[in-house]
Amino acid sequence: MIGREGRKREICEGSGHSSRTAALLAESQSVQRRKGKDGAKVPKKEVLKPRMATCSWMKRIFGFELSDFSSWNRFVCLLNRPTDPASLGVFRFLFGLLMALDIPQERGLSYLDYKYLDGLQVCRFPLFNFLEPLPLDWMYLVYVTMLLGALGIMLGCLYRLSCLMFVLPYWYIFFLDKTAWNNHSYLYGLIGFQLFFMNANRYWSIDGLWNAKKRNAHVPLWNYTVLRTQIFIVYFIAGIKKLDADWVEGYSMGSLSHHRLFDPFKLFLSEEMTNLLIVHGGGLFLDLTAGYLLFFDATRPLALCFVSYFHCMNSQLFSIGMFPYTMLATSPLFCYPDWPRRLLAKFPPVLRKVLPPVKPPQRSEECIYKEGSRTEQMQGQRRAEKKLGLRQKLGAVFTVVYILEQFFLPYSHFLTQGYNNWTNGLYGYSWDMMVHSRTHQHVKITYKDGVTGEIGYLNPGVFTQTRRWKDHGDMLKQYATCLNQLLHNYNVSDPEIYFDVWVSINDRFQQRLFDPRVDIVKAVWSPFKKTSWLKPLLVDLSPWRLKFQEVENSLDNQTEVVFIADFPGLYLENFVSEDLGNTSIHLLKGEVAVEIVKEEKNYTLKEGEKMQLPAGEYHKVFTVSKDPSCYMYIYVNTTAVSLEKNLTRLQELKEKVLNGTESEPLAVELQPILARPGEDVNVTDPVVQAFLRRQRKVEEMERKRNATIVDRFLHFTNKKYYIFRRSALMTAISLRNLVFGRPPLEQLAQEVTYANMKNSETAGTETRRNEDMRREAERSEL
């Protein structure tokens, strides 16, 4: 990460100059030897050729000598060694471009009005409780400032100011919403912070056109050292985190192998082995080795192919915005810094006039040069050390402090214990990417009026736009405090808030995450102390996951199973829907008492016993054993099975009518099944409605499956066009409001409607999707 700042021949010459400069120096020395004191030429046979210094193995491999670490001054000289700015300039351009594309998408500029609408009663989750969003129009201004900063970074225009314009709004928005935190969003902020201190505008920048000293000038080696080490940490620490037993055993991303991208591996491996060896084993190997393989010359070509394939796959597997492309942009940083010059030198001379320069960089006041030949290295080293200024020393201090801090933070969870749940830390800076997957079976929010004692229930997610609060104690505390304040508007006095959250992590039992008996409003939470109302993860029951697979494999396609574990002294209150006509509970471990609420009867179950549960009624499962109890629900959704049979009959009937084998005329209520795709029909029968919805989904999937590359590209560009279109129009409306004031509501509504306008195909698809979601929501509420 420190060395590799020039080609091997430059390194072995022991100078910070380019190869062309070194050649000129060698030539001048040769000419001097060929001339006597009177200027006469010396015979050629008497010419003494300078002997090239041998290059040590350490310098050949790492790019520096061990003696460079023998003192602080030598180390500062090493970090400020002149380095070609070309690769850094290309990365600056790519990073600014990717961030400019990211802001309307993952940063949320295209839907900012939905998130920060003025007067919206919503619970928010900032890192610091005093942080609040600005009014909507001012939030648009914050995003515009960040966007202009990203564009300024890309162009290298007013570089330091552009970095500030990007970094300050970015971290403000980042700290404003913990629910949007992830590792790659954290990485973007770190890179922007690093670029502010670097000289990334020394190549291919507008600043270079304005200032001759900045145009194509050397940069200190530490500029590359910090970036390379940051990317190394992203890979390597992610690999260390994947040494977790759940990842090694293949439980973290168990369903990922179903994706079509892994079909080539299934030609010679089973799906289970593809999951274990390719998804989990391959991910672990890549993260542990990528940083090392990218560093060394011999392995770099293989590493570039390996990581490029990996990030291209990630761009298709996950909706993670610009992260795969940002990581692709970081890979060339590990190559020799002059690779853009060597690449551009192969272009025709006509094109070079509009391309970045290929001539060697000029000297920079911020770098330390070792003057003299190899034989004068010691004297040159002493002269270089005397030239050390405050700027060079501060650059070295920043490098050391920043790198140490980045290695420390992923393991600083002993300090921020309040943020530790079943996973450690603030779920963003630990680089534990994809190590933990969660499924939620049951979430219940209970409130109690502190004056009247009245008990009520809230819809999980009410007054919030996110579901991430369910997994984190700090956000649960913020949510409870917010609900406590909002419920006063609904005539609930001094409300107490209780949460019962059931989660399965990495295919384990569904179990409680928090103590449901604790009023979270009054509960104590501190970022520096353990959360007392957090229930422990039952890791002792992890071996049961093998049993889960056996049970699931033994069931037919119509039967489903849920595995539950609970703590002594607690109970699970559950309702068996009337749709579930064949539900039974099987005790796997411990002892439970099952109470049928309506019948007011209790039944005790011991290990290996089971009982049938009545449909349409509540029941409670009390854990009465000293150790946690383990049980499973096995059920068949009889309503879904019946609906499936009816849909199959309708499909068969439609096929008979179309091929002429059905002689009887269709009933009036069944005639809509013959409607053409996209045709509006009046349907009242719920079974026919379900059939038409399925038909639309099948047709849409078939259309996507058969779409050509051109169709996919047009769909992609059309989708992105409307994202950027809405971002631009809504931003223009808000900036106009700030300058001239808001217009009448009628005009504002028309402007927003125009910004939301899409083409008929996209609008029709979204309308059908929204209608289906509305019906599903109604069915869930019923």
C-alpha cells in the first residue's frame, strides 16, 4: 500500500524522477566522462559507463526499503516521495461522476419530498437526537450543494471547495437517518473526506488549466497510501468478519444460490454445494485475499479479473446503487500510477490534443525529492530530510492516524456497547457485509394509558417510513419516545410502549429480540452501556438448523413450518387464522403449557408431544421449563390451497375455450378470463380477480424473460430517465420557492403532477402494481 509508486526501473534508480528524467541524467554523466578538461573527446574505449545499482528484493516487491522506517524523518520522506498524479486524477473523476449519479438515486433526491415533507408526523432516527431535517425546500438546497460538490470533484474545479460542498452535506444527511446506513454509504463519506486532504486535482482538472503549478504536477505518495489502505481494509476486514461460523457453514446467504447468475456453477455442483463453496467460500476467499493480490505485480492481473467479475455479479444480485462501480473504480489505484499515460500514449496523435497529457509530471513543492545519483543516496537523503516542512509532516501524521483509526473502528464495540444487539456496532462501519440475514415472524406494539390503564395495539411501522427499527435497541428507544409524544394527540395520557419482536438470524429459531415486559419509554439506554432489556441470542440452539432442513425436506409443497424458541417465564400469544385449517404445535425441547383462550383450558406438552390448534381462535404458549423451550408450528393454508385449485381450473377452462374443445358457453362472471392483456374489464368475482392478477404477473415475467438486450437497455434507460427527470424538476421547483416564494397550492400541485408524469407503459405497470399492493394490504388487515 505504501510503495508501488513507479515502474521497476524507476524504483531501482533510487530517484523520484520519471524514467525520461533519469535517462537524461545518465546521458549527461556519460557526456561528461567522454570529454577531457580541455573539451577534447576521450576515445570511446576509455569511456567509463555508469554501473546501474542493483535493486534489493524488498524494493522490487514492496517499493520501499526497510531503512525508510528507521526514523521518523525517513518515514516522512517516504510518504512524501513524488508520485505520478495520473491514476489519482482518473479516480477523482470517476468517483465524482459516480457520486453525482448516486445522489438522485440511493441518496434519495428523486423522492426527497416523500421523506421530508413539511408537517409530516413521522418518527425519525438520527445519530444524535438534536439533529432534525431542514424544511423541504432547504433540504433540496442541501442536496443541490452536495451534487455541485460531486460535479466539482469530478471536474477538479475549485477542488477543495467542491470537496467541502460534497462532504459536509453528505455527512449531515448520513447522520440524519440511521435507517439508511450501510457499509458502502459509509465508504463514500470516507473517500470524500480523504480526497479533501489530497492533491487529486493535479491531473485532468480544470484547476490545472487555471494554475500552472497544479497542472500535471507530482503528488505525495501518501495520497495513494491512504486510498489503497482504505480499500484493503474494506476487503480484508470483510473477510475477517466472514470467518464467523454462520458464514463458513453457509447460513448467512442461504437463498442467494437460487439466482440465475449461479446457474453455470450448478452444471457441475448441486445447489447446496454452490451455496457453500461458491457463494460463501468464494466470498470469503475473495475478501481475505483481494487486497494482497491487487498489491503485487505478479498477481494483480488475476486479481483485477477476479474482483471485476465479483463486483459485476453484485451489481446484478443486489440493489446497492453505485457501490459495485465505485469498487471497480478503486481497483486501478493498485496499478502503477502512470498507467493512464501509457494507455493514452497508444492513441492516435490527433486524439491526444483533447485527452489528458502523456508527458511526465512536473515537480511539486509538496513532494520531497532526493537529488543525486545512487552513489550519493545518503547525502541526498540528508538533504531531503532538511527540506521537510510542516505540510509534509502533517501529511504523514494524517496518514498514520487515519489508518490506525480505520483498523480500530471495526473492533471498537467494547466502547459503543449500547449499539450492540445480536450483531455488534453501529451497523455501518464494521465491514460485516452480508454476514447476517434476518427474517421477522411476529412484531407487536402494545401501548398502555398511564392514567386509565387502557391497553391498545399499534400497527407495526405506524408513524415511520422504515422497518429497520425492529433490529436495533437504539432505534427502538427513539421510536418509543416518538410514539409517546405522538399518542398524546390521540387522547392517550402518559403512554407506556411495549415491543414484542420475533426474529430469526441466519436461519435459526424465531426468538424474541427484546424483553416484551419492559416499558421502552422509561427504559434506560446508553451508547456506552449494555442494553439490559435486550434478550440474548440462543446460540446453543444453532445445531438445530440441521434438523430444520430435515423437517422441511420431509414436508410437501402445501405444508409450511415455523420454528420457535422462547425464554422461561414468557409466553407467546398467537392467533390461528381461519385460513389455516390444519395447524398443530410440536414440542422439540423443554416444556410448555398451551392455553386455548376461548375454551379457558390448559394443555401441558413435554418433549416430543404435539397437539392440534383450533382455527379462528387465540392461544398462548407458556414456557414452564427452566431452560428455553423449542417448538414448531406445522400448518396448511387451506384457503390458499383451495384458491390454487380454482385458479388451475380457470386456467384449464381458458385453454379449452381458446383451442375450441369447450362446447359449453362461459358464464358471464367467468368471461373476463378471456380478456386480452391490458384490456379493462369489470370483475366482481374475487377468484377471477386473483386469476387476472396472476395472469398479468406471468405475462410480465414472460416478457422480461424473453426481452432482448435492446429491450432491457431501453427499459433501464427509461427508468433512469424518469428518476433524474423528477429529481431535476422537483429541485427546480424548490429552488424557485426559496427565491420567489411558494405559488398557490393549485399551481404547486400541477407542477408536482407534471414532475411525476411517466410514459403510459411505466405508468400502467406501476398502477397495476400499486393496485395489487393495495388489495394485499386490505387482505392482510382483514
